[in-house]
Amino acid sequence: MNRFTLPAAARIAAVETDNYRTKTFVLDMRLDAVPGQFVMAWLPRFDEKPFSLVNADPVTLMITAVGPFTRLVHDLEVGDRLWLRGSFGSGFCVAEKQKRLALVGGGYGVAPLLWLARTQLDIAETITPIIGARTACDLLYTDRFDALAAPAPLLATEDGSRGLRGRVTDALAPLLERGEIDGIFACGPHGMLAALEPLGRQHGVPCQLSWEAYMRCAIGICGACEHEGAVLCLDGPVLSAG
């Protein structure tokens, strides 16, 4: 499939509950894609929404119930169908010289970073996952990162209910100050990414930031996902900084 195809039907092969409002859906579909790219998921006669890929073989999506569309998807069961277009956009690209990676995820922004971590396990010298959320109940994929052959993730919650009390930047800053990181790869809310960009620049560490946006067409026509002169569905969602 590519950006000009019609939606293709996939059947749900497995559903896993991640927290009180988030589920992971494994589909009986495979795509040619890289970490950081996304698909458009469609329910006929209702709506279509973008989702980062957690994996492409098989296609795996993390879906948080935040509105009518995602709540309908949460009602689907194994064997039900979900239609997809994609993959779209540009993903993460780890330079050969980048061997000590910080993977920084806020909320459901951890989704593409888990896949990125898996691709780098046999390549990078160190992979440091940093996962942030408002509360311990909102943290996602901590167990999946724990299962990787990599250090356990650093956790940050705004209320201090688990891990460091504060934000992901508070967990990342000491690593940068000690010169332990040479590449920052992040996905999460705009405020988080906006804080990471100058932090990386301050320490001379390049960032690749995956910006969330309201994507409607996914082919660069509608302009709904414009961000500082970039059309995120085509130029992003991953943009380089620093």
C-alpha cells in the first residue's frame, strides 16, 4: 500500500489492554514501513484518523480512547475489521555515528519509539528509554521496554506517583550534561518536543522529533497538519532539529 491507495481491510488478530484508556491492536496485515511513519485507520460511514505504527510486520497500533472514533475502535474485537491507508510520512533515521540513543516518549508518543528501540538493539551501544506521563496510571509500554535487552526505562510523572517527579526533560538533562547521549529521538505532545529541541541544541546533540498533528488527507493536499512551514504528513511527522 502507498499514499495513493484506497483503504484496505485488515482483521484484528489480537487486542491488549495497556491502561484504563489505551489498547494495542495487532492486525493481520504487513506493511513496508519504518519507525515513525503512520497509517490512516478508517471505519466506514464514520471517520478516519492517523496512528503511529508500533510495528509493521504485523501492523500494530496503539489506540487511546479520546473521542468518538477511538471509542468505537475500542469496541472492536478479535476478528472484526479495520481499514487502513498507508504507510505515510517520514520516519526516524539513526545516523551511523549515533550509538548512544535517548528515546523520549510522552503519553502515547511511546508507540513508535518501541519499534525504533527494537531496530537498534544490535546496533546502538546504549539505548536509554525515557517515558513520561501525568500520573503512574497514564504511563504506557513500560513493561514492553522492560522486556527489551536494554536498560529499564527512566520514568517521569508530573505528580511523582512513579519514577522521577517532573518531566522527561528533567530525566534527560543529567544524561546530556554527562555527555552520555549523542542522539535524541522523541515523540509526544508539542510542549514536550518544544522543550527538547533547545535542550538538545544546548548540548550539541541532534534531535529527531515526531510532531503530533490533526491529519486529514495524509497526502499533503488539505494543509491541516502544517507546522512551521512543514506539512507533517509529507515532510514529517519526524523532523530533524539541532
